[in-house]
Amino acid sequence: MLKKIYLTLFLVCFGIGISLAQSITGKVLDNDIKTGMPGVSVFIKGTTQGTTTDVEGNYSLASQSNSVLVFQSVGYTSQEVLVGTQSIINITLLSDVKNLTEAVVIGYATVDSRDVTGAVVGVKADEIKDVPAQSFESILQGRVTGVQITSGSGKVGQGFNIRVRGSSSLTGGNQPLYVVDGILITSSSVNSNDEGINPTADINPNDIESIDVLKDAAAAAIYGSRGSNGVILITTKKGKAGKSTFNVNFSSGISEATRRRGFLNRSQYVELLGESLRNAGLSQVDVENRLNVLSPTWRDPDVDTNWENLVFRSGKFKQLDVSTSGGNEKTTYYLGGSYNDSEGIIIGNRFQRLSARLSLETKVNDKFKMGGSLMLARSKNFRAAADNGFNNQLQLVAMPNIQTPYGADGKTNLGTLYYNALTELTDAKNTAVTLRNLTNIYGVYTIIPGLTLRSEAGLDLMYLVEETYNGRRTAGNIGAAQGLGTYNTTLVTNYTLTNTLSYTKNINKMHQIDALLGTSYQQSDFESSGVEGRVFASDDFKTIASAATITAGSSFKTNFNFLSYFARGSYKFNDRYLVSISARLDGSSRFAPKTRYGFYPAASLGWVASEETFIKSIKQISFLKLRVGYGATGNAEIGNFDYLGLYGTNAYGSSSGTLPTNAPNANLKWETTYQFDSGLEVSLFDDRLSLTLDFYQKNTRDLLLNVQTPSTSGFTIQTQNLGRISNRGIEIDIKSKNLVGEFKWNTSFNISFNRNRVDFTNGQIIAPGNRNRVINEAREGEAIGIMYGVKYAGVNPANGDALYYAQDGSKTNNYTSAFRQQIGNPNPNFIGGLTNSFSYKGLELTIFAQFVQGNNVYNMAGSFMSSNGDDYDNQTVDQLSRWRNPGDITNVPRAKFGDANGTRMSSRYVYDGSYLRLKTVTLAYTFPKSWLEKSKLSSVRLYLMGQNLLTRVASGFQGWDPELSAGFTQTSNQSSNIIMGNDFYTPPQARTITAGINIGF
């Protein structure tokens, strides 16, 4: 009897369970355009069970009658619906005007963009997805107003030169501050080689949720001394409450050089060299003897080596990303892993990265939550040689094409004019392995409603191992007949501790008050060591342990720290009047005790005029905001102990002694930049057209400058506060929704103008670098990095002599009599980008173009590769138009071997570096969810993308790429600030075609 009762109860309960479980379907519509909304989150309240709508707005979900469905989408008011007996639930979401403005990350907080009173620009993950890049900087190019990003070269894993609203320093750093999830990271190259390694390449771009750039002082002053060059805030992806997701993204592609120079073929080279030698007085017999010395087979038409083709190759790219995320209202998580393998377009150059990231956050109770993230990465860079070295593969183009790359034994030919850098591929090693750990943990405690305490600790740990080996046949095997190897390690440890107390109060929906108090401490420890070994038993043994003799060793340690106190307050009245003030007190170990602290205040005002009644009556205006701000930021990016009188050691025979190495300056203080910014933000025609306009003026005072001192003092330079620099500019950002509905067409256009000037250096001309090659200088009244030298005046038609301008404007063939003057400017007149995106249901097409106009590029190698046959180097094809007979009108002088006719530094090798580049073209298709139901996949997206497909350069440009900066010129803050726009056998960017698939489960 009891069994029957239990069975009956079980069946009743089971039946109730069945009756409560039901399938819910429906469609989510946009209230404004009445079309289906894709990507809307639909989940059961209080659980992780949920789904998202497909491209047509449809969804399907198993639920129970007592469940509440939540419908959420960014920019729309959330809705909750009790299921009850319904099996079909259709929802229309209303636009939320306030939430239509995206959230923007500012210093230590996140706010709606409509409430921001500073110059802040944000880039979201959707705007940079699918781009095959080792580092996120390259995909920001042309997308952010006021930010100029220049790639060092086309080598993979290379660093970038970033300037936010121009250069503000000469000797101090000009790179922006990078903050990743609250951690101040190491962003400058720490390697021992002239070719910089990009530390930010350790961060997987596909892990990034958003990038926000703080450009003006009103936005960046909360970072005080760290914000004078702008701040780049990177927020990584985190888990969200709702259905757990699993995503796989795989992409693969091929690449090639965007541009080839083109050099003389065999017959052209023999003709030019013979003409040049004969013009120098040699007989034909002597000419042929010299050709025989270069190559006994020079008469053989089959010996015609295209060295440029041997340098470049078809590169390969592949990346796999796997991630899972989800959680409930209490705990969320994100776990991702990535593998990237990029073979560069230069032979021997390769970059690999393996990374993983974990993010967790949990609500311990109603008052306390805690969380953190951990990123681990290992990257390996198979490095191409530095530009300024004969082992640089691209310098192979200097080889006469009558010489062969390989001998009869299959080994590289070492009898070439210069070192055959192909030998590096088989007989040398040059690798850099980086291990990176980015970790942060935080706790947030709500003391009372609106009052929150947040404590956060961050760690950026970077360990770099560099290994080189130069075998017996290499040029680097100097002074060791049996091989030379080096092993260098660098450890950089950055600790960050931050505590903030924030308060938010809304009074009668009329007054909103936000306040923040905080303190931050950062310590950075730098350690490096190196060892050199010689005499190896065989080139197959390349590690230092195999060396017979350890011939050199060194070690180095240094550190710095910052202690900061900061505050910010903002007030909003009636949702339209905005006031924000901030201040930061920074102390740095880089300055003497009496000048250690710098104070950096800022204030800004905003008026959301579209909330006014008289503006609301104008239907065409959807949003209108005016803002203005002024503030100060500082710069301490100098040596760690420049204010001290330092001593170093030096060997004297078998003894060791000390000697002074740095001139002390106990009065050394902060470099300060004062910036004024005024902005206008307007949206028209129901947000179909929006415009952001900014005007700014930046004035930097008390420059941290390496000042030349009399050598009688025992020193040649001393770091002083001397000089002034100014930047002023205009930034315009326009976005439009040209077509809405099922077929969408959106356009985004931005353009930035900046004018830079060195206002005062007390008459000092700052000219870093090798003056036999570098022409960049910093002079009062001129822009930073101005190119200064002799102005080329063409060729004398009568005799083919190179001509130069004298001071009175006349022309002379005497180089030493020519007048030195401004011959170029590496700073562009304007930069910008244009994006057009089209979509129809699941099909998307995005076209992005980037442009730079008005900058100059100097070809340092011009006196070798475009020297009208002055030496044995092979020449660029434009040298075929050289002067040959009286009356010839040309810009290429007469060929005369060893005469230096027009080959010395002058404007002859300064080109217009303006360019328009088709940066990316992406075609993608997202399959309708209805197609995927049987496969149990939540999403499938296929895409095909081209990068750097087309580059339009200015007329007369002679170079591989207008966007470059020779690596060996970037070895210090001062050189990287001033020596800009230089090409010395520097590889061009890569043109890449990538195909990929993204699958969601």
C-alpha cells in the first residue's frame, strides 16, 4: 500500500514538474525601427540559464511558469516578464537615451560618455576584432583623434612610437602611460639590442574589451606626473552573469611586403659602374679588371641575382583563441587562452606568443566583493638584425647583382662585396624570450550606500632572456676564430598598490555628487646581467656552457618608486550642468628631497545643452554638449638618479677604481605641461549624425633637458630644467548612420591637426645621434625633429655636377659653401582615418583607410643606394635617369666613381612621406541562429580580412614605406623624441590576407 502511495506522489510531482517546464519562443524588436534585434541577452532571473537572440531577433528558451525572463541590451531599457502560461513572448525594447552613450573608463572610475568633461576617446572590442596583430597599438592607428602611432618597421614584434597630441619633451619620455586593469605596466623596451622589443606585444589583443585614451589634462591629471603624455587605459574581458559561453576563434593568413624599391639588373649595373669608373679616369681594361675582381662571371647573363627578392618572403600568420565565460548574480568568470605564430616578411624574422588569462569576481555578501585577474604569457622573437649593421638582411640589396648568394658547395658565398647576411640564417642565432605575468587582486567594500572602499594590488613581472650566437662564418664572429655567444637576462618587477574611497549621492534626482579620494604606490625594480663566451667546439653548440672561455660578464640594478595622493570631485545638476575637479600630489625618487613632490590640479566644466527646453524644441538636435577644461600634468621620465652625483667603476690594469659619471643637480624638479581644452559634442537627426570637435593648447615648462656643459667641469652634459615646448591643435570626429533598417551603412571619419614648436632652449641646438647620418635637430622657433642641412638644387645641365643653394639663394657645386637650413619636417600637417561599414542581416563589410599628410622622410641610405654609381653598391632604378650628356635635364648627377657628386647629406634624400593606406577590409558572415539549432552551436562567424592592401604614397617618394623609424635611432628618450622619420634599410609594413572562423557554444 505504501509503495502505491509513494508511486502516486512521485507521478504527481513529476507531472507537476513537466507541466511547469515549457519552451518559450519569441522575437525582440527595436522600438524605433521596428526590426529584430540581434545579440539581446535573454535569461532567467537569478540563474545562469539563458540565450541570445539571433540576427533576426528570434530566441528560444526552456523555462518554467514561475520564472521571470530578463531582456537586456546595451543602450536599451531592460525588461522583465513573468512567464506564467505564455509560450510565445515578443518584446519591444525602448531606447535608453542615457545608456545610448557608451561607458568610458577614466582614472579609477567608469562613467557615461555624456557626463565626461575631459577629452576621452574610447575604442571597443567590436571595432578592433579580427585584426591579425601582435600588439594592439597597430589596430589603433587612424581610429583615435589626436593620437599618432608610427610603427618602427615591418619586423614582427617591433615597438611603436606613440604621441598623444604631439611631443611634449626633449629628453624626458614622450610615450603615454599604459594602465591595464588598474596596473601601471612596463611599456618601454628593456632589451640590450638597438632594435626595440615591444613589451605590450605580450598582451593578446583579443583579450581586450575596451581601450580608452585620456588626452587632455582635465582627464589625465588624476594620474598627475604620469599623464603628461596621455594615458591609455586597457580594460580586459570579464565574465558576465547569464548563460555560460565557450568561444573558439581561429585565423590564418599570408603576408608580403607592401612595397619593393626595385634595383638595377645585371646589364644596367655593369653599364652604370663602367660609366662611373671611366668618368673617374679608368680605362676600359681597368674597368673590366675591377669587374673581374667583383665577380669572375660578370659576363654570364645567367648570373643576375635579385637580392631584394632574397630578402623578402611570403610571411605566414596563424592564431587560435579559446575562451569561456559566464556566471551568476554572485560569481562571474572569464578564462581564455591564445597562441599566435607570425612569420615575418623578412627572412629569419618570426614572433610566437602563448598566453592565458583568468578573471574572477565574486560577491561575498551584500557589502563586499572581491576579484582579480591573472595573465601569463610567453613570447619568443626570432629577431632580424638591427638596421644599422651589415648582418641586416635588407642591406643585401647593396650587393652587386653580378655576385651569387651561394657557392658550389651550397653554402653562402662569403666572397661578396659586403657580408652576405644570408649566412645569419644558418650560422647565427638571435632570439629574445619574454615571460610575462600581469596580476591584480582587488576588494570592494560598501561602507554605507554610496560610500565604497576599494583596495587593489597589481604586479607586472617581466623576465627577458636574449641569446645570440655568431658562428665561424658570420661577420659577428669578431676576435674569436671559433664562435662568439652572449646570454643576457633582464628582470623588471612593477608593484602597484592603490586604495580609493568613492562616494556617490543623488539628491532629489536633481543633484548628483561623485567624489574620490585615493593613494597609490608604485615601485619598479630593474635587474640585468650578461655573459659572453668564445671558442666553441662546433657551431652546433650555441649555448654559453659550450664556450671554452668566458670573456666578459656584467650586471646592473636600479629602481624607482612613486608615492601619490589624489582626489576628484564631480557635480551634475539637473542632468545638464557638469563640474569636475581633480588634483594629484606625486612624489618620485627621481628627484631630490626638496623637489620630490609635484602638484597637478585640473578643472573642467560641461553643459549638456540638449537638456535645455529651448534646445529640446529643436527636433533635429538629439544631443549637444559643450565642455572646457584646464589642468597640469607632469613628467618624470628621466634617469632614476639624474639629480645625484654618481660614480662608476673602471678597470686599470689588474686594479679597479672609481670615477664620476653624472653631474649632480640638487635643484632638478618636475617637467610640467599645462593644457587647455575646449570641446563640442553634438548628435543630430535622432543620432544619425554626430560630431566631436576639440581645440587644445599644450605648454610644457621646465623641460627636463640634457644641457651641454663646458668639458672643463669634467662632464659634457647635465640634466637641468631648461626650455619650453608648445603644442596646439584641432581634432574632428564625425560619425553617421547613413542607412538604417535591415541594410545598414555607417561612416566614421576623424582628422587631427597638431602644430609643435620648441619655444626656448636658451639658444642650445640639440642634435643627437651620428651627425654623419642624422639630420634631425631641436631648435628654438622650430618643430621638434626638424630636418636641418644643405638644400639640394639639382644638376648643372652643362657638366652634370650636383648643385646646392648658397645663403644668398644662388647655386653652387661646392658642398662646403652651401647654406645649412631647414630641409624637412617629420611632423605631419594632419593625420586621420575613414571607416565605412555595411551590414545586411548576417553579412558585414568594413573598409578602413588611414592617412598621414605633410611629413617628411629622410633616406639615410640614399648616399649608398641612390648615389649615381659613386661606389660598387647596386643602385635603385631611378639612377638610370642620371646626367650623361651636356644639356641633359635631370635630378640625378653625373656618375663619377668616388667623387661624392651629390651623395652627401642634403635634401636630395628628403621625401614627402604623406600616404593614404587601405588599412583593413573585412568581409564577414554570421550564420542565422535558426541554422545552428540542430548543431547546438550558439554562433558561427566566418571572415576574410585584408590589411595594408593598398598604399598610395606622395609623388616623388623613394622608399620602402613612408611609415617607419630606423630602430638604431631610438636608443634613448632624447634620440626617439628628436630623430624621427628616418629610413636606413628599414623593412616596410606587411600586406596580409587573413581568413578566420569564430564559433560559439
